[in-house]
Amino acid sequence: MSFAKCVISVCLATITSQAHALCRTGTVVGCSINGQPGTKECVEPGLFTPCEPTTQPPPPVSGTVVGKYLVLSVVYAPPGTNGGSSTSSVSYETDSSTGTTTTNASSFKQDYSVSASVTFGLGCSTASSGETSCPVSIGGGSSFEYSKDATHSDALDIKKSSSSVLSTTGPSADGVDHDRDQIWLLLRPKFDFTIRGKQITWTLDPDQSGGAVQFLYVGHLKDPSKLAPGILRDLEAAKITPQDYPDILDADPLAQCLPPVLQPSRLRTARPPGLLTEPCRVPVPSAPRYTPAFTSIPYDPPFAQGDPVPTQTMTIDTSSVSTHTDSYESSKNIGITVESGVDFGPVFKASLKEDNNFTWTETNTTATASGSEQKMSLTMGGPAFGYTGPTNMAVYYDTLYKTFAFAPFELSTPSVHGVILGSDGKARAGQSVTAMADGVKYHTFTNANGEYRFPSTITGSVVLHTGNAVQRLPTAAQSQSVDFRF
């Protein structure tokens, strides 16, 4: 009798144990193994797997990398005057924030999540708008600064500080010479990185004292023999070699030399065949990087030989640039070195798509709004006596670096033109004239004879403004003349 009771007791205990072990397939619960947290999962036929220790993410690693260079801005030279007597100059002063938006989201392997951040600490300031910026200290100065981009979480805005001025002069030749354009670089830019598992955060290091801000003329990059010895030493110290010069030149596509457009008949008659001594073409600013500023400026030679070159002083801004969201990106592979962190170097390099190369991307996907703060002070000198080229300069806005470029154009029959005279009957040179047509604002200025002219692209009804005078036209008829007298 006692033996039977024992058997029944064992059977009941087994059934009870199995009932408690039954679970819903796929359920994961916490458990403990060797005093460490773990998990177990319910699998067929309704029993839990043994407790497995929980995999802990690797601890974050941080370190610093140094690149060869970072393009800060491109400053385009204004038209010049043949003979070395150019009086043209451009200046971006305290009320202009030229610069670019930089990201590197495409630099890492696809399974990494990348974000940019700004170090909020000593030297950083917060504006009333809530935007925080941190000056990049270079030799005790603050030529450029950076702040978190308001639109893109993985990007930083790098721009000229409010206390610095960028300027350049026109060449000693008639017309536009992009060899005089300036490409501004930050040599040996230093970046701080933190890697947490598959997530990477980067920022510009607040201390850039190991680098330097340096501008290079496009013509010197094309012919390195013209580089000053001191500049050449700085480039070599940043590990920038002549093999890097073409990549730097890519920042200024207007400085490229395109093959001439020739008719097939001319190519067939060339001796030897296909060889002609035609000069190359200068690219015309085009979208999406360049957008028209709808501003034209007279570029007239003097009245007679020996007369001074006409000069005008004006301010060009983006008030006429339409709001747009065109996307343009310029990416560069920049060699990097790891500065600090024993464990950081291998982890960082393992995350790159290309070993020792870091792809920085400059983008203009932030919409450029009408009436933004970008502004250029311009002194425009005309060409020398005897000049036979186009006598009008169009202004374009570089949405990538937030500067202005110039391009000559032939003005066909103007739709609206005229003369502005003062109360004394004398011509008003350099007078600003504005035309509003079909929601677009056009700007131009009078030449030395007080003459102004708008291109034939103006259509529809027009409202003309100059000073306090306003003139309304029901339509922009060809060769329509509207004169003003103050």
C-alpha cells in the first residue's frame, strides 16, 4: 500500500512540473545565470530554453581624426580692367555669413547610424533665436564658426564669423577671369568622434589651433609653380599633394575649361583634321548649384582713350533670389589620420567605407529663402578703352557657399530701358533701378551716362522703382523707354 502511494506521488509531481513549464511559443522572459542577467525563450513544444546571458553592447569609444582640408568658401573675382588699372573689388563683411553645410552620412558602412553634434561649452554662444554656435579658434582668431544645422540632423553649418571679412579684387584683364577666384580652406581640420555600437556621432573639435585658414587662387592650383613657398609648406604639412589639387578645384566649377563647341564642317576642314586652336569655353553658372540673382550690371569701357574707367559702388543681396529647395551635393574623399585613443583607431577605420578615406559632403539642400542675410559689397570697374566684348554682367548666387559669381552676357533688344537724370539735368551714374514683373524682382544699375536697361526676359506688367520714383507699365513692350528725372 505504501509503495502505490509513492508511485502516485511521483506521477503527480511530474505532471505538476510539466504544467508549470508550459508557455506560449515565442515568449521571451528575463532570468538569471551565474548572478548575471539573461533571457530565455519559449519554443516548441511549449518549454523554455536554458537561460542565456544577455549580450551587453560594447562600451563607447571616442577619439580624434584629422583630415587634409575642408573647403570653407569660394569667393569669385569680379570683372577686371586690361592694363592693371582694375578698380573692381568684392567684399563679404559682417552682415554676410558665407559658408557651407557639411555632412558625412555617406562616409560609413550602411549599417551605421550617423549624426552630427555641436560641443556646447567654453566659447559657444546662443542667439535669441535659440541657435548655438561655437567659434573655431585659429591662431587666437575666429575666422569661421560652426553651428548645428536647423534642417538636417546629420549636418553642421560652417560659416564665416560675424567679425571677419572676405574680399578680393578684379584682375588686370578685361572680363571675368576665374583663375583669380579664391578657394578658402581649413587645413588639417580636426573632428571628434564617438562610436557607440552601430551609432556614430561627430563634431568639429572646438580647438582648431593645429590647423589654419588659407585661401588659394584657382590659377595657382592649376599651375603650382606659382604657389608662394610659405603656402606650399603649409599644404605639405597638411599632407596635401599636387594629386589633391584637382579635388580642391572641383569646388569652383566655373574655373573649369570646357572644350569649344565647333560645327562639324569646321572640324572636317581643320588641318590637321580635328585640330583647331579655338579657346576653351568658360562654364555658364547653372542650376541647381547656381541660381540667378536677377541682377545685371553695366560693364562699359571709357568714352575715349585716356579717360578714367567708369566705377560703380553697390550692394548685392539675395532679396531677388527666389525660395527654392534644389538639391546639390559635392563629395570629396579626404585622407585622415587618427590622433588619439588607443582603441579608437581600429574601430573608426573599420567603420569607414574606404580605409583612411573620409567622405565629406557639402550640400545646399537647405532652402534659400528670399531676403536672407547674404550680402556683397561690390565696386565695379569697367573694361579698358577698346574693349569689344559683352557690356553687361549678370550676377548669380552660389547656393553651396553662399557667395556671388559674375558672368558676361549679350543684351539683345532690351524690353525696358531708359535714362535717369538729376534735377540739374546731369546723368545719375550707379543709380539702382528695380523692376517687379510676374512676381520676380530684377535689379540693374545705370552706367556712366545714366542709362539703365533690363533684359528681354521681362514679361507682363512691370513696376519700376528708382529712389522715390515709381512707374507702372501695363506690359513690357520691346524697346520701351522709361526715363526718370529727380
